[in-house]
Amino acid sequence: MYIKHDLIQDLDGNFVFSVVQDNTEHAKAVQHEKDTTGGWTEERTMKKMVSVPPHVFQHYSDLYGPECWQSKDFLKFFKEHRPEYCI
């Protein structure tokens, strides 16, 4: 859910668009999944490790490249810095 949008013009005439999002509901859903299934599928053949909102996924993909989500080192880093999205 978006909670704030800003369009700002700096002194040089550049425009900056800023969006603030409330991800509380997503984090609550992740916590519920963690508490109920531990991330395991019904047949317990696969386990979900993270569940991130699209803008968070894109942010880290832009910073480290889209292949970062396949890296065990990156996932360890992500779990330490964004535990609200980890199952």
C-alpha cells in the first residue's frame, strides 16, 4: 500500500519522484506463513525461503544484478538485513 507520494524539484531543476510504501501487511503474511507451515509446501517437497514485495525484489536486483537471488551469500545477507521477508 502506498502511503505517500512526493514530486520534488531541486534547485537545479531536476525532478525527484519519491514513494513511501507500508509493507506491514506483507510482513504479517510472511510471519503467518512462517508460524503455520514454516514455508513448506503441502506435500513438503519444497520450502520457500523468502517472500518479498516486487519493489524490494527490483531494488536488490538493480543494486546487485538479477542473479543475486540465486546466490547463497546474497540470501544470507538478505536474511540478516531484511528478516521480515524471510521464512
